[in-house]
Amino acid sequence: MSKLCKTLTTMFLCISILILSTSFPSLSAYAKTSTHNIAKIDSELFKKLQKMDNDDTINVSVWLNDIDKDELRKKTKLELQSTNISTSAIDLAFYENDKLSTETAYLSNLSNSISTVIADEKKVIKAKREIAKEMYSENNAKCYDNLFCKNQTFSLEKEKESQIIYISKYAPNIDLYLTKKQIYDIIKSDFVQGIYYYEDEVLNIDDTSIQTDSETENGDESFDTTWLDMTNISTVRDTMGYSGENITVGIYDTGFADPTLANYFNNVDIDYSLAGSLEQSTSTHGSYMASIIAGRKIDTNTGNTIYEGVVPDAKIYCAIGGYKSAIEGLIDKGCNVINMSLILGGGTPNTYGTISMWFDHIAYMHNVHFICSAGNYGTNGIPQSNMIYNAIVVGNCYNDGLIKETSSYATGEYDAYKPDVIAPGANTNTPAINNPNYTGGGTSAASAIVCGAVSQLCQMSSNLLAKPMLLKSLLLSSTKRTYGDITMAPLSDSNEASIALSREYGAGLIDVVKAYQTYVDYNRYSYNVFTPYSTSRSFSFNISDASNSNPKLIRLALTWDKVTTINCNDSLSTIFPLSDTFDLIVTTPGGETYGSTCWFDTKQYISFIASESGNYTVSITRAGSTVSGEVSSYGLTCSVS
């Protein structure tokens, strides 16, 4: 173990002891409840319980034992045995293939088009989700039954019975209305992994003001679509043909206008069945987001298309309401990509909580690409609900690449680097606004742009559809590091172990054409899994045309899943919620090394100028020992420009 690791380990132990000794000052009232069980209660909830009487009630989110992942895998494979879907497609959904068995071989074996491959992958993911849903239903019901029905120790008089707020269909999680006594009773059970304070949901949007007007005549209507060109989205959509076909996108927002009043979704397959009772409103945030992602407006006089969003040929589902029921409803509908241009109130900015943990679990278990806004609070930080490791968190910039002043970012020395990327939301103009000169978009609009870009990449490849971490890595390694006079992300220093990301800009401005080139043209990517016993991976790639007179910018992005670990007060889960971290090192042909060893994020990033041709060796090494025993998948991509 390195000197740094030993120092950090000692520091963690000391802080953990300090937290435990100071967080639980009055344990005498619950002498029969062990310190281990008390540690199942998160610190915020514990503080509230200290001020409550035994019969006082409070909203809590209870995390239970998870389902057996091996059993899920076996059941899904058994379910699909009778179909003509290949084992390659099944392996993709379960992160069981490496780069040597990618869709290239899959396509040649099937002699089918990419659309067929995508369709097959969606069937596998759907089967996996449906079986997981059955298993979670049985698991959560069994746990609840044992906690409140069979075990008389935990039962109270009828008027004090637990009240169910929501039982998750895709996670080992139940939201309940419990008394203080019930909480201290159920933490004794082996079924319970952790209990968090559950704050009533408050949905907030950014400072965007949207005015829709169905009565607008076509006239000489035109829209500034600089945001489409800056990100190369328009090239990928119009020239390369990636407009969202066969991809299902979910939009979770605060409200949507009645589609009969809007004329900016012409010939778009958009579904409002999860959007509640549609109000005939002229100001809705959700309609603006949907028009960025998949809007299309056709001139009724000429039949010409005068506006298109990023992926107008995708299948779109809109949802409102509580975040768990809304997101799980979108998963039921088969959504591969889900945009969340909003925040859920509560919690300390830049910290990790039960909401972000729930989203991380859903992304990891069910192959969901989450894209969410960073918020519009500047240096005040990223809202807790949006500090999601397994999501792509998006910041906001102007059309010259300069970060918008209100775009949120995590500022602490040991905060995860969020946002991950940026997009020009400040200048996003669509027919939903009915203002051709509008330039007031926030991170909400930026998130919607990236959602569309992710949908385009999913259409390119079944690998990218099935593996959110590989796609995230690709998006990060292929960004524009500079735009005009703006430098958005730093270069790595040789022999230094600093991550080459910016606090404000993340990896920089997304570039979908560069992502396509990195993935399809140059094939510079790798994905695999780290089991609990895996310690390292290494491989090499060749650069044949780099020299002093022809230097190349090399960027490598490594991303991996944050697996679900329920720690509460048993560790530094709020400060350091990660159980797995991996270091990334690249060695040049001449022996020079560049490294990224960030131990408080689920990504590493190296960016340097290469001036020599030959083989570059890449090493990935486990830096922390897994707590959960889970398999963690990773994606690694390398762009050269």
C-alpha cells in the first residue's frame, strides 16, 4: 500500500471514530440496540429523532437487502433462450463482454442492420427489467411483511401501523411514515440496510421562462440553432442520419402543455400518458425541454420543416409527479435515455444523499442513461439530488463557449467533478418559446441538448445503448477542450497525478462528431468489468503519425459504475460515498507517464500532447477495496486530435 493510501486510510479511521463518537450522544435510551444497528440511521434522521417522542412520526426511506444479481442473470438468460437473440446481445446487457466481442462480430454473424441489433438489445434490456421488477416486488413485499406483519416485536397498535408512501418497483427501497419507536425497532432486523430521512418532494426548475403560443403564424419564422452547430449535433442528425430512430427517450419534468395547443411536435411520436392531466397552459418547462430534444415544426403553407430538435424520430414519453413513480413509469415504457432538467429540494449542496443513491442504483441495475442539469446556483454548488455519479450532469455555457455565470458546479476540494460536460443552453431557441431572439436558457436547456446527443450515440451502437458508462466515457473523451479563445479543460502534467478536468466546465463542450470518430472510425475504446477480486487491467494502443512537427492531443476518459452501498453513519458515506476507485496511468513510447488518481469520483481523465509515434500503454488499477462485493463495469475511451 502506498504512503498516500496509508495516510488516507488512517485519516478515514480517525474521522469515522470521531463521527461515531459525536453523532450518537444519547444511546442509553436504546441500550438494547447495538451501535452497529444505530449506524443504519443516517445522520440527518438521527438528529431529528433526538428531538422526537416515541410515538411521533416522520417520513423515512428504508433501504432493504437487495435481490440476488446472479439469480437475475440466470432467469433472464433462461427467459431469452427460446428467442433468436444472440448471447452477445445478452452479455452486453449484463456487462459480460469485453471489447474483443463487440457488435462488429455480432453484426457479421447476424448479417443484419444496426437497427435490428438495437432492437435486439432493447428486447434483452426489457426482459432483464421485467424479471428484476418481479424480483423486487417479491423481495420488498417479503421484507415489509417480516418487518411489520409477522414479527410482533415490530408491530404497534392499529392506529400506529406503518403507512406506506411508496414501494419501489426497481430498487430495494420503501418510503414509509413511521414512529420513532418503529424506526428503532426495525433497525434490529437483518432485512434493513439503512434508513434515511425522506423529505417531501419539492420540484424546482431553472430560471427559464417559456411562453408558448399556438396561434403563431408561420410567416418568416426562423430560429437561431447555433447550439446545434456548436455541438455538431446537426451534422450527426442531418448528414449522418442519427435522428433518434429506435431510441426511446423519457422526459421527467414539472409539466407539459396540451399537445393540441402546440404546433412544434409535427410528426413526432410523443406520448403524454404519464404526464397527468394536461393543463392548457401557455408556460410550461417540460414542453420547452421536449422541443429541444425532439421538436419538429413544419410550415403549414409550404410543407417545409423550419425547425427540428436533436432526435425528432425518437419515441418520446413525458412524465410528471413523484420522482420514483415517474422514473419507474418511464422504465416500464422502455426508456433507454431519461432527461431530468429539474432538481428535487432538500439536502446540502455537493453532498450525496438517498435521492442520488436511488438514481445511481436505477442506472446501474437497469441500463439507464440519466442526464440531469447541474442547477443555476453558480458557486453555491450542485443540488444534492443531482450529485448522481452514474448520471451525466450538465453545465451551461454561452454560444462562445464561456460558462454562464449561474451554471452550478461543485467547489469543494474533495467534491466529485460535477458537471461532467457543458452545452450551450444559454442560447437554445425553439418554437416552444415563440421568441426567435431568446437567449435565457439555463442548465435545463443544456441538459436537454446532451440528452439528445446521448440518444444519437445510443442509435449508433448497441454497445453504447447497453452500457451507460462506456457512452459517458466516450462523451467525456471527445469534448472540445477549447472553443474560440476559451480553454475549458486543463492538460495533464507529466508525472503528476491530477485529474485533467475543470470544476466549472468538466471535460468541456460536447462534440458528437468527435465521439463518433473515436468510437466508430478509430475503435479506441474498451469496456469490461472489475469483480471484487480484480486488481488491474492493462493494454496498449498505437499512434502512428505523432511527431514534434505534428503533435497530437490525446485524451483518455475512464468511467465506472457506482454500485449501491448502504453505509449511513457506519462510514464517511456523506463525505466519501464511494466503495470503488480506480487509477488511470498512461506511459508513452519514450517512458514518460501521465496519471489521474482522483479518489473521490467515479471517473479519471488524462489529457496531454503527444509528440512521438508508437505504442502507448494504458493501466487501470483498483485503488480501493470494494465494500459491496458487487461487479463494477467500466468504460475507457481514447480520442486523438
